Amino acid sequence: GAGGWSPLVSNKYQWLQIDLGERTEITAVATQGGYGSSDWVTSYLLMFSDSGRNWKQYRQEESIWAFSGNTNADSVVYYKLQHSIKARFLRFVPLDWNPNGRIGMRIEVYGCTYRSEVVGFDGKSCLIYTLNKKLINALKDVISLKFKTMQSDGILLHREGQNGDHITVELTKGKLSLLINLGDTKTHPSNAQINITLGSLLDDQHWHSVLIEHFNNQVNFTVDKHTHHFHAKGEFSYLDLDYELSFGGIPVPGKSGTLSRRNFHGCFENIYYNGVNIIDLARRH
């Protein structure tokens, strides 16, 4: 179409910000130069945000990705994103442009509305899910969620048994740890404990994904795109766990509503346990 964006001054301090109106899953972007002009951008960065205040740069292959732009004003350069972006706001930041013209861009964004279930935790509460015994498969457990927070410490999830056995995912100093503990030394002479830490600076108020997969004795712990695979060497077959899973804190037995250790202050999105949407279930009960 006609027109386009062209700032009064062409320098590296310019950007074009787009408000999509709601959180959207963005799968591709396309650019052109200014209509009927010598103004086009030859390379640019893409940034995204939920709030319009905290921004994150699009990364590909573990590094900040500079998109190749246009070589003339009219040709369309289309990029399918390797990893989709979920955000409300986008910023296109020009890096280089036609030396015989100015910054000029026409932009199209491809995607669809992102539907999600989000719940906020104020640091004084937790969400408890009582498992349906009929749906429990002792050989398979899959837990997935996303979280964002500005607090460097807090319990994301916890499941405990009668003898002190427990599985805990905890944010400590901006890093996420998976702790598997066999608490009863009489039942488990080795008192086996597994502690795996992934990620850093996870308290940056951006969404981070967590996935825990347990198949037989194989465990996969994933934070964002980083996965740690390990074999539990039989310990999982001894874990004595209750049919309750808590998110956001560890309930103290006998004291409803009170929490032990540091509880979570922030937001969870799309909590799933073996395919069950926990947040949706909580809202319907």
C-alpha cells in the first residue's frame, strides 16, 4: 500500500512500535520500503513485550537475530519466525538503511490471537490440585507451565509424601532448581537426592517455560530451550507421594492457607498436569 513509516531523523535511535491490542502469537513478519521512494531498511532487530515497558529481543540459534531487510522500496521480504513470539507489542529497530535515502518501512505481521489461562500469585497463596487416582500413570508424569516474576526466589511447584519424599521446583537467585528427595533413611538407606539447576536471570518479568517429563526412570527437565536429561537409577520407583500437587508454595500441614519456605510472587500461565488444564479447572470449581 501507499505511505509507510519514515522518521524525521534517520539514525540508530529510531524504532517503529506496534500495539496489536491483545496478546498474539506471531509466526512471521514482512517488510517493504516507503512507497515510491528511496527509503528502505536493509537490516533490523525485532523486540517484543507484553506490557510495552519490559522488552525482549528476538533470538535465534541462541543469539540476537538481525533480520535482513529490503534492497528496494517495493519488494516484500517475508520471514517465517523459527520460534513464534507471544506478545502484545512489537518494535522494529532499524540497524542499516539505503545510504542514498532514509529509513522507510511498511510492515505486515502474521499470527493469531493467543489464548491462555493466567493466574497471579501475591506471595501469600498457593494453588492445590488433588490428582484423580484413576488418571495417574505411575510410569509417566508430564508437568508444564510458564511463569514470569520480578522476585528472585520462590516455590513454583511441590509434591510431598508421607515419609518426607518430595519433588520441588524452586526459583533461587534467579535460577530454577528441580529437587527430588527421598526423605526416609530407613526406607531408603542411600537417602538419594537429585538437585538440578537450569537457567539464570529468570526474574526478568518475561515469560519462561518449564517442562518436567518422567517416563519410567528417565527424567527430562526443560527450562525455556535448555533440557537436562538424566536417569533416576530406580529412585523414582520408591517415591511415596500424596495425590496433591501445589503450585506457588508449600502448604504447612494442619495450617490451611499458611506456607513454608519462600512462596512465589508473580504469574503462572497454562499449567498442565498430564494434559489437565489446572488453572481452568480451578476457575470452574
